Amino acid sequence: MNVKINKKMPITQVSLYAIIVICFVSSVLFVHNNSSFYKRTVAKVINTELQDKQQVTDMNNNKDQLFTQRITAEIKNGKDKGKFVQLTNEYSSSGVYDQEYVVGNELFISIDKRSEQKITGSIIDAKRDKYILLVGWVFIFTLLLVGKKRGFLSLISLVVNAALLSIALDVYVHQSYKSLVLICGILVILFTVISLLLLNGLNEMTYAAITATLLGIFLTLAVTYMAIKFTTGNGLRYEEMQFLTRPYELVFMAGLLIGSLGAVMDVAITISSSIFGLYEKNHDISLHALKKSGMDIGKDLMGALTNILFFVYAAGSIPSMILYLKNASSLNVTISMNLSLEIARAVAGGIGIILTIPIAVYTSIYFVHKKRKRI
Amino acid sequence: MNTLTLLSIILFVLMILIGGNRGVRSFISLFINFGILMLTVILMLDSDVNPMIITIVSCAVISCINLFFINDVNRKTGTAFLSTIVTIVILLLFIDFVSSVSMTQGFGEEQSDALAPFSLFVGVDFAKIGASVVIISTIGAITEVAISITSSMGETLKHHPAISRKELFLSGMRIGKDILGTDTNTLFFAFFGGYLALLIWFKDLHYTLGEIVNSRIFGSEMITIFCAGIGVALIIPITSWINAYFSMKAREKQQNVKQEDI
């Protein structure tokens, strides 16, 4: 990006790029040297040696290979810093729940035995922060290079919304206030206002989109809630959320609400910006023409957006579906255990997308009408 | 009655009411996509076939459905299809590399209870499966961006028939920037919603920041979100370039035909 800096560029833009580059360099340096900030012992793999290799066949006739590797690693923090530690690692070629380590990997370890000659320990987990950070930076740079200012605003919106979500969940988990539905209701309003303002700025188009999004999302919530109550949640399998010690249904509904929000906003802002665009081009355009073009845009969007939601939700279940099927579960059981909640989310999101189409068309027309009267 | 059936009926009725014929097509495409996803999973059970190849093939089929069935077969959807495939291949190479170095495949220790009843040595390469998951979660968004850009560029070309290739490319980039914001938004919230249960659980366990950032599940979620964002951004220049190239080719051809007529 530095290459593009030239004299024509305003000073603010240059300094913005400079700040980004400084952030990049310092964060990469930090994650590569942050071992002393961890309480757990960190060790870097400096040598690996394959000790044993064997073929296994499980009860379902799946063939796999098991390996045992002996690892020498250098301890990077704590009082043993600089010393070497001997570790053993067992892994399979499928890597469902294990992992091969190579030279250069950093690991969290616990120290088992300490003697004059050598230290032995066991592996707790891999240290992944530097890789995640690098992918994060590739993401940031791609968005900035392609989207410029738009990309920057998307990043801001992502960071602000993620921070809000984290704070809201802290309030839910740690404070006495336990109503997840209310917390999510407030969150949804904040998410909508912040994202749409960042996407489109302060104007009537945005107000119309915010109104339409909120009406659309809460109507969707009502429809989905009634559908679930009416059928007493028959067919929804909450097993994949069994690790939670909280009411599954509520967490599921909250996730559904937040998950549909982006798509509903997408419909609302696309329709309102095109209706306002048509009005700006031709102030005498009839309400009927505006309505027709808004509905046409909605029709273009609805299939694509519902598919986006479906793939986002369903793809995440692929690994556990493979595990089920490889363990001789029937296709029926596999689908209902792994996909019922995902399909419900996608279908509810689809309902939200479609309900929002007429709502967005009418709210935008209402705002256009008001604007017209003022002039 | 089953909740999913009732919700699907509501969706179907609404799609017909609002979208008419296109609504029916959208609903059917959802079903076909579900079928393709299941078929993909079943094909992945065969440990002799590389999951990456299966992923590319099924992404090609999915984008055919999303582009040619919901819309029509024409030059617009054709270039959108080509751009989707190019983007998918680039993204897949990147993700394959990332997920193998970042060690985020498979399941984390947090999920060990759920894994207890299963044999884990199933002979399928879960690192490759992990890369496929990322691609498949983004495929819907990638095709959507591609078709939006090629349609709008088609409109631009119609209104300004003499536009230069560079200008046409830049018009595609401009449209792309407009949809980049809304599409990343759609993806991010969908991921937030999908991961909500896990996020609450991380908070319940009182994980420290260091533990969260380094855990396998959180890592794979972050990589999925980042790569999805990279995918919808990457498709913009790729589609704009490919579409500008083919539009100019088509225009030259037309002009040649006209000249021959004269």
C-alpha cells in the first residue's frame, strides 16, 4: 500500500495508512514474542522424530494411521526459560481430535518431571494466536484494498458490533440481569442503528432502512416464536447445544434473531436506497412505479440472501455430520441431530428477508412521500 | 406437526405471495442446495478422494443453481459463474494453507463430551474438511456479489455503449464497494448468530483472553469469518476484470459483424 502514497494524497490519508502499517508491524512483533504474558508454559518445537506408526481399523471398519512423535522443544517463558523439554505426541492421519506438530510450532505444555539432565512434559494445546492474527491482517488488507473507505467502515462496524456483543454477553453471564431476550432486543436495535449509519450515513434513506429493519426483525421473531410454540418445538434437536448450562431454546432464539439481522438489514437498505435513488432522479415519479421497482429488487434479493444464510449455517455442521456417518449413524439421525437448528435458522432468516421486502418498500415510500410534501 | 415443516410452509407461502414465479424458483433452489450439501458430505466419506476436489465440484454445481436456475443462462450469469470458480480456487488454496498451519481442524477439547461415543479414527482428513467448510459457508455470498456486479455492469454498458474497458472495470469496482458493506454485514451477523451459544459458553467458563484466542474452536471460527470476508472482497476485482474483458470482446465482435454488413 505504501507504493501508492504520492503527493496528491491528503495528509490524513497518509497518516491513516501509516497508522495501519504501524499497527500491523507491532501486533505481529507482539504475538511472536508474547510468551512471557502467558501464565501457561510455552515451548517452541525445535526437533521432531517419528517413533512409531501403526495401522488401525475401528469397529466400523474405518482405516486410519496412528503416529507417535517425540518432540524436543525449547521453553520460552517461566523459570525454565531457555531449557529443553521432551514431549510425546500421538496423532492420527485424520486429525479429528489430535494434531501433528512440526518444527516452529509453539505449544502450551505442562511440566511433569524435572531432573538435572532433562525435563519432560505433556502438551496441553497449540499456541495459535500468531496464525489467527496473520489471517486477520490479510482480511483487513483485502477489505481496505478493494473497498477503500467502504472497506474501512465495514471493519469499524464489525469491530464495534463484536465489542457490543461481547459486552452484552458479559452482562448476561456475570450480572444479576438474566433476561437474554431483553438484552438481545436492545442489542438488535443498537446493531441496526450503528451498522446502517456506518453503511449509509445520516439521511432519510437510512432512517427508512432502520425503521424497516426493526419492524421486519421483530415481526420475524414473533412469527418464528409462534411457529415453535404451536408445534411445541417438535423436531428441533438441541443436542448440539448440550454443553450449555442455560435454557437452550432462549439461546437458540437469540442466535436466530442476531443471525437474521444482517440479511434483513441488507434487504432494507438495498430497497430503500434504490427507491430514494429513483426519487432523486425524477421527483415526479409515481408511488406505484416506486412500489413496483422496490418489489422487483426484493424478488432479486430473496433467493440469493436465503441461500447465503443456509450455507453459512449448514456448512459448520459438515465435520460432525462426517463423524456421525463414519460411526454408522443413519442419514436421518445425522441430519436431525446436526442440521435441525441450522435449517430452522436459515428458514426463519428467509421468512425475515421476505417479510422485510414489503415493509421496506412501504416505509421507504412513506419517507419519500413525507419528503415530497415538505418541498 | 414438525416445527421445520411449519416454518418451511410459512416460507414457501410468503415466497409465492411476494415473489410469484421467482419465489417458487428460490424455494426449490434452497431444496436443491440442501440436497447438494448432503451429497457433498456423503462423497467426503470416501477417504480416497481429496475433499478439496469434491468441494470445488460441489461449489461449481451450487453456483450453477444459484446463477442459472434462479436467474437465466446468459452472458451475465456466465461471467459471474466463471468469476465465482476463479475466486473459489484462489480462496481454497489460501484456506488450505491457513488451516494447516493454524492447526484449527477437527474438534476442540471443549467438545470432548460430545465426541465420547464416537470412534475418532475415521480415516478422513479433517484439515481438508475444515478448509471445505470455510469455502462452502461463503459460496452463497460469493455468487451473490458476482451476479450483482455483472448485472450492474451490463446496465452501465447499455447506457454508455462507448465506455472504455478501464472505465467499465472501475464501474464494476464502484458497484462492488457498495455491496461489499451490506454483504459482509449479512455474513458477520449470520456468523455471530450461529456462534452465539459457543460465545456464551466461553464466557461461562471464565476463559482468559489468552485461552480464548488460542483455543481450537475460537480459532476456526475467526478463520472462517476472516476468510468469508476475504472471499466477498476478492470476488469484486475478479468479476469486474473478467466481465470487462468479455464485454469488450463481445462488443468488438458485434462491431466486426456490423462492418462486414456495410
